[in-house]
Amino acid sequence: MTTTTHILGYPRIGEHRELKFALEQYWRGEIEQSELQHVGAQLRHKNWQTQSDAGLSFSTVGDFAWYDHVLTTTLLLGHVPKRHSAGFPDLDTLFRVGRGQSQADCGCSGSAASDMTKWFNTNYHYIVPEFSQDDSFEVSWPQLFEEVNEAVKAGHKVKPVLLGPVSYLYLGKEVEQGFDRLTLLPRLLTAYQAILAKLAKQGVEWVQIDEPILSLQLEDQWLDSFKLAYQVIQGDVKLLLTTYFDSVDDSLDKILSLPVNGLHIDLVSSPNQLEHVAARLPDTWVLSAGVINGRNVWRADLNKQLAALQPVKQRLGDRLWVASSCSLLHSPVNLELEKTLPSDTRSWFAFAKQKAQEVALLGKALDGDKEALDACHAYSQPILERKTNQKVNKPQVQLRVNSITKTFAERCAPYAERASYQADVLGLPLLPTTTIGSFPQTDEIRTQRSAFRAGQLSEADYTQALKGHIADAVKRQEALDLDVLVHGEAERNDMVEYFAENLAGFQTTKFGWVQSYGSRCVKPAIVVADIEREKPITVEWSTYAQSLTSKQMKGMLTGPVTILCWTFPREDISRKEIAQQLAFALRDEVSDLQDAGINIIQIDEPAIREGLPLKKRDHQTYLDWAVESFKISAASAKPETQIHTHMCYSEFNEIIDSVAALDADVITIETSRSNMELLKAFEEFNYPNEIGPGVYDIHSPNIPTEEWIQGLLRKAAERVPTERLWANPDCGLKTRSWEETEAALTNLVSAAKSIRKEWAEKA
Ligand code: GLN
Ligand code: ZN
């Protein structure tokens, strides 16, 4: 017998983002549904074939999704929100739930998309299932069964994957007051029974049933519900209960009593669990060891993995399976396309296709295949050699990080003192107005950037063009009479990519796309070496912008934690160390900006909350180093230099202590969508510094009226002392047009002016 090998899922988007382009063409009405179906079918076949060719024991089926795999499950269960559920669910139903339906499309009043939220601690977003008391579930959408047939017909040995019932419920939300969605479990289980019975009829032996919530610190009623769930759905097929992204430490006792046939654990996020899980594994179960990292881009050290797995193989024999840690959905598709990467760097990476090959090779080597053992050895060499590579290890960077003491992170004066210096230097009115950084990225800017990147526009001409956009932005802001101006970020395609391209230690790729949501993909840069700022990055742009105005120009940086969260990190040093290296690079940029006459510097940290580990007990450790990194980058500022930070996208109530601990002089924060609700947390906590609650929801095409903004500002003043309030939009304006931007900011500035008057009269 040979070791069983598999992956938990393959990227669905295609190595050239074929699915993205087909979807968008279909949505624009440019292609027929049959054409879209054809693209999907081809991608699936290619993915299964890649797995077969690699030599994996199974091809995984059911991981393909037209939009999102949670949404696929929603349709499979016939659980479409009522506002979208006219008739039998089809592909268009699915898109309506994911994207909403506009008035123009339906000739009705339109219906909103379901919410979207982050998939655990990844940058993938899923469509949140909606639950009501009288929901019913009935197997409806045949995609899974059809795909099983397709794959079997094509000669593959299939292992369908299914999101498990308890995780499906847990990941959704109640859309009615006063009921608990867990009460729907029995009804839901009937549908799962039917699905598994159908798969059994199709000849399926194993089903990978994903219950990723088993890696969380679950409340008792959720953890306890697994027993009922798996008692009901067991029987028709063998179930591989699949966990990932963290350890099963908290749930292992309960897991081991479930009537399933095997367990998958993530040994990349938590390698230490291998020993004790293997030791306690029931005699009839298989253990699927997730050793190949499904969510990063690094080539595995197969020798090391082999050494860890060999003793377990001896104990478990064929009951040990080898796998990717999680679905490969979170890694780019195919390294072979990266023809222009330097060859040494290239030999450090593995994308999804290569990871599938790694899993298969490891399986063979575990079986003692001599050729495979040699191949593992040779394959691991570049990763081992990298450890002493001089381009990777920079003593001067390491020295700085190793010399961190508490004082590095502290500004040289407390906030109250800083605030009075700043008041003198900056000369700002009560309730100052500002924006978050970016201004519209017009077609003109994009065209110029592409031309520059393609070598059709010289660097000098490109710089000239950017300066033109900056001058234009400054002129418009002066006309609007904003108090603190920004240069507009025309030179940045993306707030993280820009810094990754300008700092030493990063590698960018050409085709390293990963699905973010629906048809949207991101192409994160990769941290490959110690990070160093070789020269100033933003100083030229900011000082040029400052030279055009007598108002304060705000410098604009992306913070260390956000850069870390939105790139592929190294695996040989900790995330904390990477954040600290970034912090020092930014610290030098802060110094240079202030020396060049920039008095206000914003360090954006929108991703700080996303970096939270899955288990609550690990939160504080993360927050401590995240906050420290931010503070290291800000602490080179003199007392009279005003440091801003900006956060958006999520609820910050939970981490308000850490937000305050950043000790930024001003925080601008997304609040307008929650009608200033978030400010309650700031009030209750007694947030000591200045706050700019967003009063213009930039995600909406609606222009807020002056009265609306005044209302929000009055609300804000109920919670925050007026002398510590700012008026600003929710987030950057790069996705809006100038027309909308100017209309909204006109209202924002005049609202601020009249509110100032109101407050002055009251005082
Ligand atoms: N300064 C950035 C911008 O305005 C902030 C973006 C963000 O918060 N995501 O675009
Ligand atoms: Zn933002």
C-alpha cells in the first residue's frame, strides 16, 4: 500500500485569471452563460488533471465556485435569502446573492447582496449565510453532483469537499431578532444526510467535510453540537473531518468521540499538535497531516517534513495521509509562469501546482521510494542554502531589530504636551477638515502608469505627469478650502504594493494572483529578505506638494502591520520580526519627512485588526507587538510633528485599548456606515487623543448632504470633546470620481464651517 496524498482544494480562478475575466464579461452581458459554463468546466478539468498528473491519490471536487464556496453551499442547500429566491436557484440566483441586483437589472426595486466577510484570518472573503427562524433546507443546486460525475467520467479518483453543517451555521448570521441559528441544526442535517446519500450513490468513498471552526476557541453550545451533527450524517460515506488555520487543542476531546473516519489537522500553523493527535487517534481513523503550506508561496523543506512524519508513519502505517495544510485557494496558481523572476529567488517558491507536486513527492518518499527520497533532498536544497544567503540576511537590519528597547517605541513627550506644541506650529481651526490620502485614480493616471511600466513613457515624463496630478489635487483642495491637504497618492497603484516596490527585501510577481472575493484578485508582494529602506520613498512627492501651498501638507505612509498583513511573509523569521524591520524602515521615512518640512504624517493601519490570531488567548501577544511596531515607526517624530493613523473595514470596539495604545495624535476612522456607533467605544474608553470620525461613506456613490454631515458631526460631539474632533471622509477617495469627490467635500467643508460657528456660539 502507498501513502494516500491529497490537497484540500485548488485555486479556482485559473492561472491567467480566466474565471475572473469570463465572469466579468458575463456580468457585462458580453458572453452567453454557456460560454461562462465552458470556461468553468475547462478550469475544473485542468485542476483535476494537475492533481492526477502530480500523482496525488485523489482529485478534489467541489472546491470550484463561481463566486465563493460558502455561497455554493447556500445554493446546494436551497437556502437562498427570500429576496433573491424567485424560482429554482440557478447561476443567476447565485450571482444575485453575491452581488445584489440593481433596479435597472430587474425592473423592480432591486435587492441587496448578502454581506461579505473575511474567511478566518485570510484575505479571502465569503458570502455570509442569512438565517431566519422558519428557514428550510432542501438539496437544490446540482453543481456538486454534476462535477463529481464530470470528474469520474474524466477518469479521476474523486474526493468531494463539503463545508460541514456546524461551520456553515456558525459562519452565518441571524437576520431576525430573538432566535438562535443553532436551533436550525436538525433541519439542516436532514439536507446534509441527503447530500451524502447522493454522493454515496455516485460511488464516492471519502468526503472531505470541512469544519474549520474547530480551530477556534468555540463556545460550549457550538462545540457540543458536533456530536448530534455527526451522529445524524454519518454512515453513507467515509468522512474526513477537516480542520485548518490553527490547532485543534481546544476541541480534540470532543472531536475524538465523533463518528467520523479520519481527521485532518493543519501542521503548518501548529506543528506541535502532530505527536499528541497521532498518539490519541482512534484505531479506525486516518490522520491527514497538513504539512504543505496552502497559504504562502514558499517551497517546502521536504527533508524536514519527512523527518517529522517518518515516526508517525511507522506508528500509523497507511492510516497516515499527507496533505496541504488548507485549501490551496490562498496561494497563487503556477510558478512556471514567472519567467522573469531571478532564478535563485524562483527556486525558493512553490505555488499551487508545485505544492500539489510537493505533497505527492512527500508521500512517495514516506513509502521509502529511493528516487523520491533523493528528489526530496535535492528539492530542499535552495531553501537550506537560503538560510545563509547574503542577500537575505542583512546584519545592519538585524542589529537594529535586536537592539529594540522600550524607549524606541515612545514619543519624546506625552500627548497633552505634544498637542500644545502642535497647536502652535500647525495653526489649525477647531474641527479641522482633511481627507484620508488618495484622490481619484483617473483613467489618465492609470494609462500613464501602464505606459511607464511597459517602458513606453520615460521616468522623467512619468514623474512630470505625476507632479501634474499632484498640483491639480492641491489646487482643488485649496479651492475646497480644506485645512490639511494631501498629495493624493497618484504615484501609488496600491498602498502596500507601492512600499513593497520601494523597499529592499520584497519580491513582486507577474502572475501571483489570489482570489479575494468573487472575481476580485490581489497580487501580494513577497517578503524575501531582511527589509531595508535604501532611500527616501515619499519625501519628494510630499515636499513637492507642500511647496505648492501654504496650508499643511500631510505625509502619507502605510504602517508596518498593514504591509505585513497584505503581503506573503517569510517563513524563516516571525511575523513580529518582519513587522519590526518594517517599523524601522518607516521610522526613517518619518524622520526624513519631518526634516523636509512636513509637519503632519499619517501612518495607515487599516489591517491591524485582521492580523488577529484565531484563538482569543493569542490576541494580546499579537496586539502587543503590532502596537509596538506602529509606535516604533512613529516615535522618531518630534513633539510638534503630528502623527495621524487611519483605520477602516472593521469593528474596532474589541481592540480599542490597542488602538489607543498606538498613541497617534489623531485617528481617522470609519464610522459613517454605523451612524457613529463606533464612537461609543471611544467614549466609554475615554479615548485621550484626537479623532476624525468618517462623515462621508466613500463606498457609496451617494453624495452626503451638508445637513447629513452636520447631523453626524453633532452626534460625534456628544461623545468626543469638540476640541479633539476632526471632519473627514471614511477612507481614501481613489475609487470615486472627481465630480463626486468635489461635491461631497464641498458639503463636508461647509458643514464643518457651520458647526464650528454653532459650537463657538454655544461656548
Ligand atoms: N491612505 C490610503 C488611501 O487614502 C488609505 C487606504 C485605506 O485605508 N485602505 O487610499
Ligand atoms: Zn481606509
